[in-house]
Amino acid sequence: MMLVSLTTLGVALPAVAQEGNPPQIRSLGVATVYAAPAHADFWLHLTVKEDTLEKSMGAAAQFEENLCGRLTAAELRASDIYVSPPAVSAVQKEKTVRVSARVRFPMASFISPETGPAFFGRLCDKIAAIAEGLACMTEGPIFEPANRESMVQAAVTAATENAFPVADAVAGALRGSIYAVDTVRMREIVWNDAPDVRGVQPNMQQVSCTARVEVIYTLGPSP
């Protein structure tokens, strides 16, 4: 389920019409869409440095097996595990190989307000212990919605609709009316920085997507 928060920004006065072209009104609209996170991602980044790159690559190749073994030992069931191919940064300098893994967990297990936070805290503790045991740097938790594209589309649609009322009011004040939408320009898509939220973003309960658009309307005579 997605919730939409709408905010209207300022509207510029109609531009001076060039000869043969009708005047236009530019309106800025912003909207924020909220959704519950579908899963939480944890990234583990391993850097291996041996005497030779051959040895470093060999050690990095064991990363996935070692990670899966520790997840099993910790009784953690990930919904998805992605391990990047080992990467060599430079062949003539440090004999270093880097490899990363994304471990994904469904948030459905943590939605209960009574037990969810404690269970999620336990998950984070276990991931931290696994990362320490594997000498990894960690990143996360990163909360993700079920479908980022649908959230962007919903936010852009709402922001575009939200740009109209003030533009229509300005057109009326100028004794005209909105004739047509000429152009919709994307200004910005921002994740987890909703302007009307003062708490930590994102969190276990919601992620947000904010769209800012500029809509150019063609101005016509008042009906």
C-alpha cells in the first residue's frame, strides 16, 4: 500500500508570448509517495591482500561459501544472496582483490509492532558478528520497496496533478484559462528525504519517494 503526500510550490507568471504563440504558465509541483519496505539489504565488503594476486583471488573465491556457512550457523534465512565477481584494482601495486555480497531479508518477518523491532535488532547483531568474523566492512540495513519503478511513477503522476490548481488560479487571475499541458519536465527524484518528515528516513515502517516536476501550461482565453 502506498500513501501520497502532496505539496504545491510556487508558480511563475506567464511568459511573454512570442508573436503567433500563446502565453504559457510554468508551475512547480511536488509529491511524496510512501510505502512499507518489502525487504532489507545488508552489504558485506571484503578486501583480500596476499603475496600474489593468484592467492588473493583464491581467497576471494571462497567468500561466498564462507558467508553461506556462517549464515546457516547463525540460523539466518536470506531470501536472496548476491556475490559480486572478485575485482582486481591494480596489477602492479597492491596485490588486492575486492569482493562484495548483498544479503537480502524479507521485512514480513518484522512487521509485528510487539516483536518486530527486537527480532530485527537480533538480525542486525548477527550480521555484524558475521561481518566481523569474515573481516568485512558492512553497509546497511538498506530498506527497499517491492517496486521502485511504481513508486517513482506514482510520485511523478501526483506531482504533475498537484501543479495544476495554483496554475489554474493564476490563469483565472489573469482573466484566462488553462488550455493545454505543453510540457512536463522532471526536476528531481529523491528517495527517503520527504520534506514533511522530521524522523529518521528510511525506517522499518516506511520508505519514501519524492518527485519534483515543472509543468508548462498553454494559456487560453477565459471561457
